[in-house]
Amino acid sequence: MSGQRHGAAAPDDAVITGLGVAAATGLGTEEHWNATVKGASGIGPIRRHDASGYPCRLAGEVPGFDPADHLSGRLLPQTDRMTQLALAASDWALADAGLDPATLDEYGMGVVTASASGGFEFAQKELQSLWSKGPRHVTAYQSFAWFYAVNSGQISIRHGLRGPSGVLVTGQAGGLDALAHARRQLRAGASAMLTGGMEAPLSPWGLVSQLTSGRLSTRDEPGRAYVPFDSAACGHVPGEGGALLVMERAEAARARGARVLGTFAGYCATFDPAPETGRPPGLRRAIQGALDDAGTEPDAIDVVFADAAGVRALDTAEAEALEAVFGGRPVPVTAPKTMTGRLASGGAALDVASALLAMRDAVVPPTLHVTTPAADAPAGLVRDTARPMPVRSALIVARGHGGFNAAAVLRAAG
């Protein structure tokens, strides 16, 4: 495993100490992880509204979430489902980290999240009131509940986080971009950050907005609707949820005796050139840049959590990028998002959480439903059942619609 640093994290490393997860695979980290390792898919017919008239009728919906169990009556009418999920996950992440922000310096902890859609469901409801009843029936909460940055704002208020804050809007790549920006704030002096991505874009308006990409699967069979790297790939199933994580400077985490799940060791982002230029996509450069940033050689990576677009041309481009970086080595590749759907900015953040759990439990979760791998599918694709194996380092790959690429390297604690 040449080229990889071992031993305890350096004082200025960004380590992850807490996880909060909400996805179609379950509410809470352990419920999600147990389902993921078992290969229990959460994809099924859309139930939050009547989707029978839409070409896409399947999604990965978060099960059993009652916002009234997690939020005050004051907050419920002013928050979208996306923010309600994010606030609950922020509670879980801080509890998992054993961190009370009130014990830190006043400006010692901040929040950076990613969002690709904002509060679609809330906005649709208010626009319907505007059209059918008039402007007097539109709540003042519409001014912020729909906004991309609302999760960062509401989380900071809920937990008294007065440190640096921000939001990244880069589609599926956003979950990694948010973590990287949080790491930047730690290097600038913050002690801790809440970071990640959470989405809930399954309302009628949210669904129609995604249909414009032309990448949503229109199959009605859950087991064949989202099959990345399969010769019969036909697009992806949308989903809701994601993950929020507590990231700390290693020195600060060590000082308070925190349990460290892993290190956010490397990151790089690139942007694809315009199609008419004929230049290659930027994904390979993002992957190589993340490895370089981590000081890690390709042969040190134990598993890749793939972007897994489910569109043949995009799957081919990702497979070619991995082939170019790993030189034909059949590195294990997995796409557990086949159980949740693609979650936009929540997806990469959830992959980071799952990769850290894979390190903890020495097991790689499976990719479901790939029955006829394409000729160019990654040779090491982990299919159908989880693979027990030590995981010391992981590569996370994410692409956002419009040309955004991001890659990150995680390193196990210790």
C-alpha cells in the first residue's frame, strides 16, 4: 500500500466524528446501514402524491418520518420536508459525535451544507395558494423555506452555530463539495463543522423539474428501474434523504476524547468542458487530484463508491476514468445508491457515511439489480451481496448534472 500515510491523524487533519442519516434504507445511521449491508432496497412506488400520471413513478422515499416527532410546533409550518429531515439528522450527528456546540468557543463551530433543489414541496404549496387564492394567502415563510441555503440557516439557529457557514449548489457533487468547504474552514481556524447534504425533491414540482434532465428511469419494476453499469441501464430513480456529518480538527477531537470514524484525507473538483470542444470529461482529473491531495497511490484504495449515473454513456465515462486511474486493477466498486435512488446533493454525503461504516465493520455493501453487466462495467463491481473485507481507504466519486465532478478520499481512523 505504497504512498499512503499511516498512524494517527495529524493535528490539522479533518476527521469525522458523528453521522446523522435519513434515507429510503432507514431513519438513523444503524437502520440505514443494516438495510444497506443486507441489500434491502428502499425503492418503490411514490406514495407522497399520486404519481400515476408521470412517466417516472418510482422513488426512494424516507420511511416513517413524522416531523412532529423531531421538531417543535413552531418550526413545522415554516420548514420544507428537506429541512425537517436535515434538522433531525443534525441532532443525530451531534449526538453521535458526543459534541455539545455550547461547550465550544462562540464562533468555533459552523455549518456548510449542499442543496440541489431547495424546498420544492413547500414552494409548490405556496405557489398553489398564490394561483388559487391570491397573494394574501402566501405565507411569509416562503421567503426562505424554499431557498438553497435554508438548511444551513436553520441548523445554525437550532444549534447555536455562529461560526463560518455556507451552501454549495453543484448537484450530486454537492455532498463532497460541502465537506471540502467544511475542511477549508477547519484549516482556517474553526474547531468543528456540521456538513453534508439533504434533499426532498419528490413533490410533483420537484419530480417534473428532474424529468427535464432526461435521465430519470420510466420503468415500473423496482428491480430493473435503476441498474447502473448494466447493459440495460435506462436512467436513475430519484430519491430523498442524505447525511449530515460532524467534522472536526483532529487536534480538537483528540483533546475532547472523541471517537474518530475516519479522516477526510483528499478532495478535488473539476468541471467538464463543453461537449463541442471534443475534450475529455474532467472526472479522471478529479479522481487523480483527490488521490494526490491525500498523498495516496491508486493501489492503496480498497473500495470505490461510484457515482453510478445509470445512463450508459455516463456509466462508460466513469468506468473509463476508473480504468485509467487504477490501470486495470479490479478494485472493488460499489453503488449502494441502487437501494435509495440518486439523492442529488444528499447522495455523495450518504456515500461518505456508508464508506465510514464500511471501514468500521470491514464490509463493502453491494450494488443491486445489475444482472447483465455492460462490457465496460468495472471489473471489480460488488454485486448482489456484501463483501466482507478490510477497508482502510475509500474513494468517493460524484457528478452533478451540468458538468460538475468531485472525488474524495477517506482514510480509516488509527
